[in-house]
Amino acid sequence: MTYDRYPKATLEAWDDQHVWHPFTPHSLYRDESPLLVVAGDGNYVIDHEGRRYLDGVASLWCNAFGHRHPHLDAALRAQMERIAHATMLGNATEPAIILAKRLADLAPEGLRRVFYSDNGSTAVEIALKMAYQLRVQHPDPAQQRKTRFIALRNAYNGDTIGSVSVGGIDLFHGKFKALLFDVLHGPSPYCYRCPLGKERRTCGTACLEQTLQLIEDHASEVTAVILETGMQGAAGILPLPEGFLRRVREVTRRHDVLLILDEVATGCGRSGTFFACAQEDVAPDFLCVAKMLTGGYLPLAATLTTEQVFRGFLGAASEARTFYHGHTFTGNPLGAAVALAALDLHEREDGAGDLGAKIAHLQHALSRLHGIPGVGDVRAYGLCAGIELVHDRATKTPFTADRRAGMRVCLRAREHGIFLRPLGDVIVLMPPLSITLDEIDHLVDGLAASLREELRDAT
Ligand SMILES: *Cc1c(COP(=O)(O)O)cnc(C)c1O
């Protein structure tokens, strides 16, 4: 393996001059010395100098079984020997057919149809457009009036304009307000900074009751509710209260409102079950998966839905009920082939190993962070965690934005051989499912050391 085809300085200069990085203020980018990754090996990424870092955020939440996994690599090579891409518009391809069948067999009751796209944002966009078109082309005028959506504050469902419309994070979404369609928002269902000003101990679930009320009040004009299953990820790993999803499902069913679940972050094993909605025994009308679907190898996403929704799009050509949506690389055979191999690993004992034991181990290890100056709320969901940094724990006073406390801690963690990427001042731990128990300890203890070194002025 050579790391020196171009000198690091040349690559860094070209990166600075020509590349526009996502979700990154370029004015600060150089100070925050981006890791120049040239290779991966299991749960580690390797930089230009050959240094190894534990991939603490699974290369942005998507790597499931480690880098360069032999089974995934082999599946990809085998598919390349056949064909890299063929369209699904008018054609069918073998891997996409088999993947749809296997996803439908794994999915909760009723989800039998799979619509492919390339990423989480498009998977959500497709569910929104289907839920809308289904109603507007319905013969019943009462159905035609059901065209609005209900979402939650703090939601994140991607960066395309439709998925931004149902989003609720002001920093990301606020500036686009005039471009977005009008969505009804329920409160963010998380207690640490209660949007209703309630005390966690005395509240019960006021946020849930408000959301259920919103559904009941607006049922005649609403086509669907969209939720991130299990937790609001990009908002800072905010777990939903237990039972939240189940209650929303009951009320949506009662009022003929569809339920769209965004499992882009929490699906494909992150929660401990393959689909996160299985944790509450809920079957939605739309289920969106992306990030870990291919084990983190290639961009492929799927929107699963029911035969009932599918039938709303059937009819003679002259009726024009077709879903006129598709992407050039919809159902790409390489992506589908590697997703099939990832499903094999989910089914094999030596794939991710004992996920339940890993989740318990991580949640136990997190208790070692309590009491470190600067550590506020510590939140966990499945095999991931969010550690909220605050300048003063007693008053929950945040750090100033310019301090870049989250980013500074993540930079420090590199000295402990760990790669992390924060969400503002929330440190995210979202390792590959293949992380070992020892590596979980290294991740948490390395973070603890980084926090102690970096946040000396915090209390
Ligand atoms: C990452 C994410 C998305 C967007 O997925 P992309 O592949 O980045 O477009 C949507 N929803 C959730 C919950 C996510 O975490």
C-alpha cells in the first residue's frame, strides 16, 4: 500500500482550492485539519501517513461491518464481472429484484413494495411524494383534501427541498423557509431541553399528547405523519420516549393518516433489530432506509411501502396515475449486490456479533463520562450515543459557538487514535456494528481523556 502518489501538501492545497465540503464552514476547515483518509481496515480508517483511527462515527453513520470486509468486497467484485450499471426504467436487474424480495421478507407486516433511490434524502422525498400523489389522484374529494404533513420540531430527514420542508432544525432549514411547503409541527419529543418547559420527572409525555392532538385536529387535511424512528439523530441523538411510536401509530390508523418512518440512521441494525420500528412492534405505511443498507459501501436507498399504497398508482395509461419519479442510478446493481451481501452478514453470527451485548456494553461504558467537567446530558440509543457538552453543568450554560467545543474535543480524540465528527456541541459515538467490546472501551475511554484535556475551563 502506498500513500505517496501525491504529497500530502499538494492534496491539501487542491482540497482547499477546489473542493466544497458538506456541512463544513470552509473558513475554519484548515484550522480543523481534516483527516486525509486513504484506506480502511476493519473498524479503522488510515490516513496519508499510515496512522490508524478507530472509525467512531462509522464514516458518517453508514459503515456496518468494517472497511474492506471480505464478503462485501467479494460480492462487489462478482457483480462487476457481470455489469456495473443498467437502468431500472423499462428493465429489471437481478440484484435489485432479489434485494426487494429479501427486504420485503424482513420488513414489518404489509410492507411488500420497494422503491429504490440513492440516499436518505431521496428515500424520504419519495415517501412524501407518494403520500401526496396517492391522495390527490384519489376519486373521493375528501381524500383529495388530505395533502398536508405533520412532522416534529428538531426533525432531520435530509437536504432536498421536500425533506427540508418536513425538517425542524433552524440552523439547517431556517434560511429556506420561503421555498418550503407548509408543514404542521409537533414538539420535539425530548425532555432535556423541554420545548414545553416541563420538568422531566413530573411531565409524563406532554409532547406526545400534543402531537396526537395535532393529528386528531387536522386529520381531514393531513396525508401523513413523518418521524425518525427511535431517536432524532441529527438534532443531537435525542431518543423518543418509549411507547411514542406505538401511540402515534394507533392514532394515525384511527384517523386514516399514513405513517412515514425515516430509519435512515436507526435502521439496518443500529437499534439492535434490523428495522428500528420492530422495537415497538410498529408497522408504518412507508419505511425509508439508506446509510447502512449497503454496509456503508455505496449510495443506495429504499422506500418500502404497502400494496395498498401501490394499488393507488395502478390504472390504464390514459389515467396517468403512474409515479413519475426515478433517478438515473435507481436500484444500481453494484449497490444492490453489496446490500445483499450485507444482509447475509446480518444473518450470520460472525457478521456483527452479539449486538445486544455491544449495546449493553456501550451504555454501561458511558456511565464513565458522568461527572467529567463539560459533560452535560449523555444520551444513548441502540449502538450509538450523544454526549452534550456544556460550559457549566449546574446551569446548563452552553459553550459559545466560536469556541467550537465539540470539534475541539473530536480533534483531540485523534491523538488517542479515534476519528469522531460532532453535531455542534454534541459528541456522537456511532461506530460500525462490527466494533468489538474492547474497541468500545477504547472509544469511550479515549473520549473521556479528550474531554479532560480539552475542556479544562468547564465546570
Ligand atoms: C442522514 C439522514 C438522512 C439523509 O440521508 P442522506 O443519505 O445524507 O441524504 C435522512 N434522515 C436521517 C434520519 C438521517 O440520519
